[in-house]
Amino acid sequence: MNRHSYKETIRSLEETLTQLKTQAQDFVELTEKAMGLCDSVMSKFRVSVLKYGFSSEEEEIHFFKHVKPKIESRFIFYTELFILEAHRPDGECKVQVKYLQNEIAKLCTYQKDNWELYQYYKRSKTDLDHIYFLRGNLDSRIHEDNISCYCDPNFCTGYDKTVARIMANDQLKKYIGNEIRKLKGSTEFVSNLYWTNPNIDALEIVYSLFLANAINNGKASRIEIARAFEKMFNIKFKDIYGTFKEMRGRSEQISFLKHLIEVLQKRMDDMDE
């Protein structure tokens, strides 16, 4: 199969999954049928890869970086959705919201544990593609995602499944955010954005905004800005004053702000080349 065939197969699957959402009677029927559809497409791709291979390394990288993870992410999403809803507690909204928030925290933990690859993929970098997305490269990570690579090395790289999980987790976070919004009511703002860096990085921004008098013409307190930041990015600051002291005690006091300047400047420099 070539890129056009992969693209058409994925488009057809997405259309079928969209129709299934309106036709399924409940989440059990939805998830089971969706998982079956995704598995069928994945099997079709596997047969094609094992039979015909790839015409170049570029084609192989494209498949394991963009094609396979897109299908596998859907399979993972519906698998995790089934588990999520099957274990979702009955009862009052507060109990359900707490459960869903805990599930979000688990997804964010996975993202933190795979931060290097997450940033690589999200920033559309390519310099390590030959390591991440070609078969046969040794992956020294002790990682659950490696199991499939050892079981089926001709249809896996060391990282394509991790990319699929990252994509699936993004979908799950959106789903869970919408469910929390429904439970809390449409009048209460619920953000789908989640801060995944250390909280101390966020507080560098909070204090900078406060000291720069950037909010409400300087009339907003640091607590008000911190609370708004918490609501926008779904984090919780334990002790903003203690954390400020921690920032002052570091060898690089404003390391995150410096990092933001560096990445923004790099992007602008790249665009000028």
C-alpha cells in the first residue's frame, strides 16, 4: 500500500467511526465495534507491510510515525474508554468528577514519563526519526510499550506505540474534560488544557505576570492570578510563597522563563532562514 491508500483507508475508518457514534445504543456497543474496526484495519496494514515492505527508509518512517500510530491510537482510545466508563462510579456528580480528575492525572503522568518523545512528536521534529521509527533499532528503555516490539519486530519500532498512546491520551483528555463539563453544568468553565511541566515552572509565569502588573492594570493579586492559572491549566499550587523561596534558592532562578525565550527565539530564527 502507498501513502494514498493508507490515507484513504484511514479516512474511511474515521467516517465509519463517526457514524458509529450516532448509531450505537450504548458505550459498550460503541467501544466493542470501534475496537473491532480498528483491529481490522491494523491487520490489513500488517499484512501489507510484511508482504511488500517499504520502498525506502523515508516511507518506513512515515508509516511508523504517522500511519500506524493514528490507527493504533484509536484502538487504544476505545479500549481505555471502555475501561474508564466500566469503572466509573454511580452516584452524585462530585464523586464522578473526582474519579474523572484522577483519570486525567494518570494520563498526565504518562505524558511526563515520556516527556522527551512527547516534545519531539508535538514539535514535529525529524532529526531522530531514523532512531525512533525504523525497525531493528535497539530500544534500551524498560518500558511496557516495548513488549509489542519484541513480540512482532517486523511490524513495530521501539517508539511507534508510545506515539500512539500519546495521541490516544490527548483524545481521552478531551473526552474526560467534556464529561466533567457536563457534570458541573455548562455555566461553569472547565478547561481541557493540562499543565504537564513541574508546577514551579508555572509559578515563574504567575509571578512574572504579577510583578509586571500585566493583569487588571496591576490590581490583580498573585493569589488571584495563581487561582486563574489553576483553573485554566488544571493544576493545584500547594504553597506559592514557599515555592517562590524555592525558586530564589535555585542556581538558575528563572530557568523556565529562559527556556520559553529560547524556544520562541529559535522558532523565529528558523523562519528567517
